[in-house]
Amino acid sequence: MFKIIRILNHNAILVAEDHKEYLILDRGIGFGKKVEDQIANTSFEALYQLQGEAERGGREIIEKIDPAFLEIAHQILKHASEKLGSLDHNILLPLSDHIAFAVERIKNGLVISNPFTNEIRMLNPDEYEAASISKAIIQNRLGYEINEDEIGYITLHLHSAATHEKVDESMKVAIIVQESIKMIEEKLNTSINMQSLAYSRLLTHIKYMLARIRTNEKLNLDMDEYVQTHFPLAYETAETILIKIGSQLHHTIPRIEIGYLGLHIQRICDIAKE
């Protein structure tokens, strides 16, 4: 049996069982209830356990925000899981807190800006599409309209829930990608079409290259000498980018990565000449 330790509103309560705390979201679950009441452990709309290191922070979030944001975040996760599959629902409380802060900024007339929205969308298309439903959910529930930049931030939370990659790590990838694109444009003295297939392939390559760097995965085919000989400008540009990335990540980048990145940069060169 669960024991109620806090009633948040008619649809949300905090309970305890066997020294563990849970958040229950269900229509009318808190109506007519009081603290210390017992509730059978049956089927609920949503049951979230407050776990480990996150428990203290989770309690702080639950205690300070309007429970409506917990319900909104749950609704977003529910819709997202239909598209993305199984999600880590521990993201519920950070997502609730983020949405509450975003709405507060909108109330105060502050412009929400995300200079990496395009990179986030291109790197995480499925998560971005799933996050887009949050615009309608928030507007229908609260009457406030979030912009595409805010959808980009919510995308990072959904990506974290889908991959267990921390939000700040995902943002770091988006930042590195944007900086790399700018370096390529400067080196080649060109403007890259962000809607082009070459741009999409370049972003995808950098994304998986960063994943290989983190996991120390090695490429099998060495294109380094070939690219350096045939496409020296693309090779030089790739080398400059990877030196910077290595410095940012405090990680030694295998030279074999230079050739592969150089090939993608050469595609950009070829398109620029057309």
C-alpha cells in the first residue's frame, strides 16, 4: 500500500512505500484525499519513482512548481514515447522544471533564443518531431505559445530520455557541429546550404564521429593519405577542425578521422564549384 505524503492537486500526489517515494499522476487521484491516507498499488495513469541522487533535486522541483507542469511534461513524454519507443521517465522532473522556467520567461516578455536550434533539429530529427507536440500541449493547457528555439531545448530532454545522454552533452555536440560548419565556410570561403544533402551528411558524420571519439571506437579503412594527397584544402580544413575538437573534449583524435571528415568537406567544395 502507498501512503500519501503530499497532495499536489486533484491529479497529482506524492506517496511512499518501503522507504521509497513516488509521484502518481492520475485523473482525480488527489480529490478528497488527505496526507497519511493509504492507496492500493493498482494501475495508474503514471507512476514515477524518485531515485538515487536525483531524489533530493526531484523533491525540490515537486515542491516549488505548479503541478500542472508535471502533467504537461508527462503528456509530452507520453506522446514522445509513441514515436521514439521506450523513454527514461526520470526526465519528467527536469523537463517539468524546464517548461515552468520557459513559461515564466514568456510571461515576463523575455525572448527565448537558442542559436543551435537548426543543428539540434538536424542531428535529432525524430526527437525534434516528437518535441513539436509540446507547443500545442502547452498552449492548450496554459495559453502560452513556445517558439521553435524552445522546441529545440525540449528536443534535448527527449534525446536524453531516449539515449541516456546528458542534456549538456547533446548541447555540446550541437555547438561543436555549428562551430565546425563555420570553420568550413571560412576556410572554403563559401556558404553551405543547410537544406542540402551534403550538409545533412556532414552533420551526421560529425555526430557519429563524436560518438566514436567518446567510446574510443576505431575506423577500419584509413583514407588519410588519399585525402591528403588528392584534396589538400579539405584535408587541412578537417585537420584544423579536429585539433579544435580534441582541445574542447580534452581527447586525442585519431588521425584516421581526418581523412573521413576531409571527404565530406570535399563534397562541400565540389558543390560550391558547381
